[in-house]
Amino acid sequence: MKILVFNGSPKKENSDVMHITRAFLDGMGECGDHEIAYINAIEKHIEYCKGCFTCMHNGGTCVYNDDMRGILEQILESDLLLFSFPLYCYGMPAPLKAIIDRILPLSSMKMKKVGERYLHVGQADFSHLKYVMICGCGFPNSKHNFEPAAAQFKLMFPTNHTIITVPESPLFAAEGAAPVTLPRLELVKKAGREYAETGRIDPALIEEITSPMIPEEQYAAIVNGGV
């Protein structure tokens, strides 16, 4: 399987969320060999989409000649797109959002009705693609935090999507937190194995992964104590 990882964190390899993503990929790797490529969004020259829709009329060529052209080629050559990012204002960081906005050349202006909504007809065949979102945040609870980002991801990729959200993610880079973070990473690794084997993750395992690693009140006290 060819996996393209979009690292949306400005911290690049030092991202708290990348600890989670690497564990997931390690789990997948236990079930076979995979070709993995990484894109650090912060390193790419991506102009902001200006909504001219030129790409949707001319076969997919954007008016900008920047790094996005190569990224689009990588997307179409991949089997799985994995988006790894920390929660910023209940959504994705701006460098990653800029990339997402610029996938417009994959679509045409034509529309078709799918279920209760209309979707653009693709200019390329990407029906084989699968999508995984791994997102972490600095709050101790999953509810009332990840919902906007998860809803956007589902609308962008209405089929073949899998979402993993992890609260208290700064703990993965904290000294002395290994007693609680290592067991959680093992659960994520198990999720990676399940996904590689079946294309899905048991909802009970997802729920366990998305639960706080330490009690909410204790986590908040630790954070507040270090401010």
C-alpha cells in the first residue's frame, strides 16, 4: 500500500500528534510492507486558492505553479491519505488547510446528486483512495472539541474515511508521562493493525483511544500549574 502522510503541525517531526501517527503506521507495518511518504505542510510553497475555478474547466491545471502540482500527482499515485494534525481553533492548521483548498483541480464544475447532497464530478479517478484523520488536542476531553474538524473531514471525504481523535495529546511529548502514554500508543498500534487487516477499526477500540489518559481534572491542574 502506498501511504501519503500529511503532517499539518508547524512543529513537523516534533509534533505531539506524530507520536500517535507513527504508532498507527507501526501497527499497519506489522501486517505488511507499505511505501510511506511524508509531507510537512509548513515546508511547502502553497499559494492560497483564489476561487477562479480555472482548474475545474481546463482539465485540472491550476493557475499557480507551486508545490501543489507535485502533491496532486502524489495523491493520485497513493492508496491511503493520512492527515495528521493538532486541533487549531477547532479545525486544521492553516498550512494544511491551504493544501486541502488546492485539491480543487481533482474536481470539475459538473455536479451529481449522491444521497441527499450534491458533489462535484471528479476530473480524475480517485475512487481507490482511503482517508484517515488523526487529530490531537490540548484539552482533556474529546466531546465539544473535535466535532467541527471531524464533520469537515467527513464532508470532504464522504467514503472510505476513518477518524481517530486523541485528547491530552501534549502528554506524548511530556517527560515522565510514559506510564500513561505508552499504553495508549499500544492501543493506537493495535488500531493500525486492525485497519491494515480489515480496512476498519473496532468502534470500542476507537472509544478507548479517544478517552482521556488521566482524569480531566488532574490534567487541567497539571496544565494550569505550569502556566
